Amino acid sequence: MKWKVSAAAAAAFALIAVGAPAAHAAVTSCTTELDDQVVAGDLVVPAGATCVLGGTTVQGSITVGDDAWLDATEAVIEGDVVATDAYGVLIDGASVGGDISSYTAGSRVGFLYLYDLRVAGSVAAGGVDVEISDSKISGNLSTQAATYVDLLRTSVGGDVTLGDSDFGVSVGGAVVGGSLSVTGTSRDALIGATSDGSADQWGNTVGGDLVLTGNTANLQVAGTTVHGAVRLADNAPAANFGPGNTAGSVEGDLTGTAPGALAASDQSVAVVIPEPRPGELTWSLEGSSGLVDLGVAEEQGDHFAASGDLVPVRVTDTRINAPAWSVSAQVGDFVAGGETVSGKYLGWTPALQENDGGAVAGAAVASGFVEGDGLSVARTLGSAEAGHARGSAVIGAELDLKLPLTVNEGTYNATLTLTALS
């Protein structure tokens, strides 16, 4: 069954999209990437265009046109998001201050994917694929003829109404403040359950009623607490109730195990624990330049000496399993015109300048003028063992250059290469 927007509904959407301007008069057209910037006013993704937002703040609403794609990560959208016949809408992280709606009025089967999102208003979709996880919706959630609906680890303050999904519905780890209604589904409808009726790993809590009507395929309920009534009608086959269900009352036919009684004085304390982000290991230079100036070498007895400070390196590790990491460095030869001097004459003493990530500074390495190969071979600047704290460390080093007096005069340059391993 394809969701169609009626002429009246289409006209209403047109009025919403182009009616009297709100306080934000400016309109920005997005056909490319807009990263880490503030858009003053509304934003439009034109027909057929792709708009990528990364860390962007939109101080108005977003309209997504025909066959267009909105891909937003860690974006703050202060108004609404409205998509009609769009290729798709994906919002991962941050917040939407208004409502989200995505409908198809023609043959396009698009998608609405919301992950790790805070929505101050309601979410409505029709005729598209719907995936919502690790999110909070303050208002209602409603879908009409969505291809399929996956609602996972999400809190909805109002009602959830999921109607006429041809490819099924899955609700797991949901906290619904109002009622949860699943109707007219023609494939698996799984409410806190797997396809064989076992409880999934999350379960659900419903503050109002659980309404299951007119479903014509495998309908399973498990691990779900319903503070109102379970209302069942016209399901073929009848809903099967597995383990872990409780309800205020039950109306209609079911198979399996009837829900346990929920005492009138009982309260459910529910919290959604989102799936943790995998995190990443990143590193960057803390200075505005990658230049290390050792100045003019001074003659000291049997050698020339120069010193300076390495541009500090910030290492940030937010990976959830906290595997070990290390940052090493190796310097090439010093070159001045046709003159070449081995990089072994450069040594260092690493030191931690900040440490919120369980890092350890590398060992001091003497200049090769004193002993060994100096930094001409890879040396550890800093590291962290497996299981270290998630966070950042800033690692610097005092550089020590000692050169034989036989080195010819000139301005010498060398390249020090940093490598991060994990």
C-alpha cells in the first residue's frame, strides 16, 4: 500500500512551506556541505540536491525538496524539518527544536532515519522507511503506510501510532508516555519480542494503552509493561504474548501467556540507555604552525648545541573499549644545500602537558653525538595502555641537538614524522 497525500493535504503542506514568513526572513539554499557554521534563518534543500550538515546550527526550519537528500550530523535545527517526496532525511545527533515530517506524495519511496536525536516537537511520516533509535521525542510519533518502522531505545512523550506498514514493525527499548498503537501491519509486528516470541534484550514501557488491531501477520509481544489496557481486535493470527508482560487489564483474544497484573500502586521507573558511540582516536598539533625553530647553534666545547620545543601533540581517544595507542616520531637527515647531516644527532625528552586520557610520556632519547641513533629511528613520544581513561592528552618534548664541530655552516632543515598506532 503506497501512502498518497491528498490534494487538500498537499495544499496544506504548501501553505506551511510558503505561507507568511516567520521571524527568520533569510532563506539559504543548500546543495553541498555546510560544516561548523550558523545559518541565520530557514534552509532549503532544492529538488534533486544533496545537503550535508556537520556541526551546523540552523536558526530556522529546513525544507527538503523532491528527490533531495538531507544528511545532518550533530546539527542543531531550531525550527521544523519538512520533507515531501524526498530521497531521504538522515539526522544523527544533536537536536530539532520543532516537528519533523516526511511524506511521499508520489512514487518515491524515501527514508527517515533519526539517530541519537532530541526532538522538541512531534515526528510524522508516511510512505517512507522509518528508523528511529537512541532518541527522545517530546511530542507524538505517527506513521502511515511506512514501508517499515524500527523504533529502538527511544523515549516518546506522547502517543505512538504506527499504521499499515507493509514490511513490518519492530518496537524495542521504547518508553512511551501515552498509548502505543500498531494497526494494519502485514508482516512481522514485534513489540519487545523476537520473531519466535522470545523477549528481546530491551523490552518496552507504555504509560497508556497498548492497542493492536487489524494486523495480518506474525504479531509477538514480550517484555512489555503497559500501565493502561491491552486492547486486541481483528488480528489474524491472534497476538502471541511471550514472557515478561504486565498490564493493567486485557481486552480481546491472545495466545501464549496472559500478561501479569500491574498493581494500581506500582510505578515504573524507566530510562533509555542509548547504544554507545564507538568513538575514535584522533591526534592533532596544538600550535598554529608545524615549524620548530632551534635558533642558532652555539659552540660548546667539542660540539654545536641547539634546543627548542616540539609543537605539542594532542591525542584524543574516545573509543569505548579503550585499546592501547602510541604516538612515535622519527626524523630524517638535516639538509643545507648539498650538505647532509644525520638525524641521529637530534634527541628529546618527552613530557605530558595535559593528561585526561591515561597517557604516559615516552622515554628520553639522547643525541647520537652522546650515544646511539637519536631520533633517526622511531621513538615513542607518548602512549596509553589498554583500558586507559577516555579523554585527551597533550604531549610535548624538549628537543636537544648536538652536532660535531666538523659540520659545515648553513641553515639546516629536517622533517620529523609523527605516526599514531593502535
